[in-house]
Amino acid sequence: MSTEPETTENTGPGSTGPGTAEGESGPATEPAAGGEGEGGSAASQLTEAQAELAAQKLERERIERRKAERAEPIAAGTKLSGKAADLLAAVRAVEGGAKPPASAFADPEPAPRRPAPEPVRPARPPAVEPTAPPAPAPDTVDAVRRVLAEGGAPENLASQAAAALGEGAGELLREDPWQLLRVTGVRPEQADGFARALLGPECAPDDERRGRAVTVWLLEQAALAGHTALELPALTAALGRQAVPDADAAVQSALAEGDVLAFQDALDEPGVTPAKAAEGEDEDAEESRPVRVLVGLERYALAEESLADALARIVNSLAKEASPEWEPQGLSGSAAELVQAVAGHGLVLHTGGEAARAEPAALLAAALARGLRAVAACHTPDGRDRFAALLPDDADGAGAEGAVVTLSGLLAGTEGPGRDAEGAFALDLLVLTDAPLLDVETAATVAESLPDGARLVLSGDPAVLWSAGPGRVFADLLAARVCPQIASRTPDPGPLGELVSGIGVGELNQVEAPGKEIVIVPVRDAGEAVHRTVQLVADSVPRAFGFAPGETVVITPGHGGAAGTRALNAALKERLNPGPGRFGGFDPGDLVVHSPAPGRSVPGRVVDADAEGLHLTCADGPVVVAKERVERSVRHGWALTAHQAVGGLWPAAVVVLPGDAAQSLSRPWVYTAFGRAERHLSVVHGVDQALPRAVAEVPAKPRTTRLPLLLRTQVPPAG
């Protein structure tokens, strides 16, 4: 490795340096700036956000129809006792149509079946104007404000509470003060204080309303951490930590009200496979198999089941014999293997790093050459442009026009082929890159939107951070082994490729970097880390490599702290684009990251501001962010978290590791952050041995999901 130009020592990323520990990372602690979808300006056209919401609405209707059609009871095990067994007996009774015990609950009425209207594919507007969700009625907000004031809660929560609770929110809050937990950011102790002020002596820790609300709140917090459900013992233990006296009763009450759902999943044992169990074989063994009981929010539970159903349909809808026209002419190695796998299978997984993107690009070109309706969808506009550049020169005819899109644009109908009268994509092949970033709801929408007989290829690097939303779809599919998996043998080149590849297998190696591709900058504390970061971005990197400051991304573990994104962005703005921040803290020329929807982060630059809102220029063109949404959907963008940066590449990256970030580091985080650099990486290193220890010993945090089991009960193992 090399030293920072003119100032730093020659050392490697695993070398020592002083530092202490802290942490702030992961989906629950690195949320992108919040916000809703984007919109257009013409009243006669659907906005991008409206089109995406329409597609999601269709998906939700399909989920509800399937739920109404489910008549069979959940399979039960025999190794439970006590209240858990009583709870599960109630679940079985309801789902089986029998009269439940007195302490049981009623299944909510299914949504009526409605034919899906023919979706409209809008033209993409030249300027995109994100619009806020419909505001609650003024009288509803006023009623909520009065109740909040009476309970001593901040009145500025009125609009959020009214939007979260809907019509009659004021009366609902008065009857059940713990419903305030439905408002983002409110914690149980705050809701308890509100309830005491409203209810007086009637307020008690064992109040059934409190138990239900805290149960839902805990599952929402679990979803922020990536879980689609929680095992019953984990949920009851968390309820105990929130001072709920009878955790089992709280869960049962939430089930009875339809706030949550319960599931039994049989665990695998040697000699008994889910496929055999589904076919009725090994019945004696099946009766004695252990089960796990899970509780989850309806939206994520049904999305996971919808995804499993759709993937099973895709897998089972194609013959396993390769079609002759799919011969991989002119291709070799992993690219040829990928084409051959797609020839005979509806679902194929492809794994590899940045250089491996050439293989799905070759697949897309081959499909277009055969006259198939094929599209590749990428997570970011930058990823879309990089993937499109990989298509061969002879693939730029009419068939290839618009063949590489963003995933958000595909779902919204503003990019790609649009949808047919039944809501399905008009496609024969969909190649989805950056697959590890798929959360369960987005993945369900994509899979449900594919017509019968279409092929789906999920491609990505399994070593990067998982999705910001619930689920670990790509990792679950790899673990389930229900379809072919093609591992690329194309390594990422150069010193950076060598460094990142080693991190992926748990090794932080010393790498020769004769061209100063990798530089280590030791620091003693967070203040020095901020100072050296500004120096690197503003002076050292531009002088040594010719990159403008806007071509260097700064990545740090979290938003808060003395060297988090807020502190770093403030210091970088002061140096690179000083100004009074007269537009809600922003000035023309500021680099920003715009989050039009949760989990989406789009880099941009401030152009201007007026009565309409903040004007940005982003990869997809101009964007106008309504002024009431600026605070929650736009952040300064010189410094990002790894979750905000994943899916993008920059000519240079500066990764900041202050001493208080040691506890937040993991192998996926380091792999993702270091992998954002295309030509140069500087590591501002203040975590001592925590860096090599994280790479060697700290894998991704586990997430509780049901997808592998759901798939294995419907699809036989591949191969």
C-alpha cells in the first residue's frame, strides 16, 4: 500500500492505531433520509410515485385474494406446552374454520376480490416533483392536537398521528393512548407518560391496550433491523424488557385484534424433507418434528408468502430442458454457464463482484439478439449506466433501446416495457442486478409482476450489506438451493479488487499499491478524523489524481457522532461550498442525497429554490422537492453511510473509521464501504485492531425470515 500524498505513513488497513469503541450501523441505525415517492407535473399523467403506488396496490390486492383462498390449517408440531401451546391451538382453530377457545381470536375478514384495472404507463415527465401523501383532514388534525395537548405530548406530532391513525384519530388516541406508538420516533416510555396524563389512576403496566401496542411496536423495530418476523420466545423476552407483566397474554391480545399474525414452521431433521412432508411421506417422523413459532406484522408476513408463491410459479413454469436457440454462441466461462442455466430454468442466481456484471450483460445481449423481450434492472441510475456500458457495440439497435432501466422506474412504469392488462410485465427475461439490496416487499412485487413462462435472473455480490428493508431475499434464495446458482470466476482487477476480494473471505491483506490506489491515514480521535477527511477530499486526492471533490465519496458508519455524516457534511460544506444555507440549510452547488422513498438514495446537487420547493439535478434529471418534505428527504451528500452508498461507484472513496465506530464494524460493512472506490481508496483509520477483527470475526447480523422454508415446501431442491 501507499501513503497519503506528502503527509501519511506507509501502512496497511490492518495496522494498528489508537482508538476506542462505539457503533452505529445497520438498517435500524443507518436509515436513508425518509420520504415518499416522486411525482410529475402534468395532471393528465400519473406521477412516478403514483404509478409505483398503483403497482403496489395491485400487488396488495393479489396478496389479499390469496389470503382469502387459504383454507388449510397450519401444520402443527407436538413439542410445545403451556401458554405457547394454547396460543397455537387458537391459531389452528381459527385458520381451520373451527370454533376457537374462549381466549382465542377471530381471523380478519379478507379483502373482497376485485378485478385488477388495466395499468396506465405514463410518459416520464421532464421534471419530477415529489409530492407528499394526502394530508389528513384539518378537523382530524385539530382533534388530535387537542388530545396531545391534554396528554402533555408535543402538538407538532398532530399531523403525523392523524396520518398514521386515520379518520377518528383523536377519539382513538383518547380511548387508547398507547396508539401514539404508531407515530414514527415515539418510544414506549413516552407513550406511557402520555397515557398516564390522559388516564390517570386507570393507567397500569398490565393494561391490555399497552401490551398490544408495545407488541406491534417491537415488531416494527424488528422490521427496521431486517426481520420479517420474530420467534415467539424472542418477542416475549423483548416484551418483558419493556415491563409488560404478561407477555404471552399481550401477544394473544394482539393476535385477537388482528394486529399481528402467528405461524408455525416445522424445523428440518435428518431424513425428513419439507418436500416429502408436503407429499405425505414420513408421516410419523413429521408428527414428531420440532417447530418454531413466529409472530410478525401482516404486511411483511404476507409479502414473504406472496414472494414464495411467485418464485415457485416461476421455477415450475418452465421445462428443465434447455431450448436449442439458447446455445451460448461466442461465449465461454461463467457467461456461457449463465446462458445455459437460463435456457432451461425459470429462476437463476448469479453471484460475483463488479467485474462479474459483464456476464449478465452478455446474457441480456444474447436474449436481445434472439428477439426476446429482455430487460436488466439496476438499483441506482449509476448502476444502470455502468451496466448499459457493458453491452456490446452491436447490441445498440432498436431491440436494446431501453433494455437497461432502474428498478424503481420499472416498477413505476416510467422505464421498461410497462405492464399488460393483467398487471404483468411484458417480458420474457428480467435480469435484476444488485439483488442483495432487495427487501421482501419489493421482491414480491417484482416476482408477482412476471408473467408465466418468463425467466428471472437475480445477480449480485452476496458479500455486500443486505437490504435496508425487511428480509434477506438473495441470501435466503442462495441458502434454499431451489434453482441453479452460477458463481462468476471473473475477479475484480487491480489492488482494490485484490483488497476487497480478501475482505469477502475474511482476510484483510497487505496489498501492493504502486499507483497509490490505497492509502491509510492514521488518526488519534474523531476531531482529527474530520480534519484529515476534509484535507483528503479538498486537497490531497484532487492534487494526486485530478478528481474533483464531487467525484470523491466519504463513507462513515453512521449519521450521528463526532465523525458521522452530519459532522462530516458540515465540515465539507464549509470548505467546499460555504454559504448561509438559506434554502432549508442548503445552498446552490451543495451535494445532496435525495431519498424519494424509504431505502432509496439518489445523489444530486442543489440548483435553486423557490415557492415550489428545492430544485435538484440528479442522475435521472431535474427534481423538485416540496419545501415541507426537504427536511426529511434531503441530506447533504458529501458524506454517506454505507447503506446509502451501496450500489454506486465513485472514482475515489474516503472511508472514515473513528475510534468510536469500532463496535459498528462488520465484514459486510467494510466490504461494502471499501468496494465503492473505483480507482482510489483512502482509509482514515482510528479503530486500531477493530478493523482486522471485524473482517475476520464479525459476519452479517442474522435476520429472522421464513422464505427458505416456504420455498422448500413448494419447490424441490435444485440438482
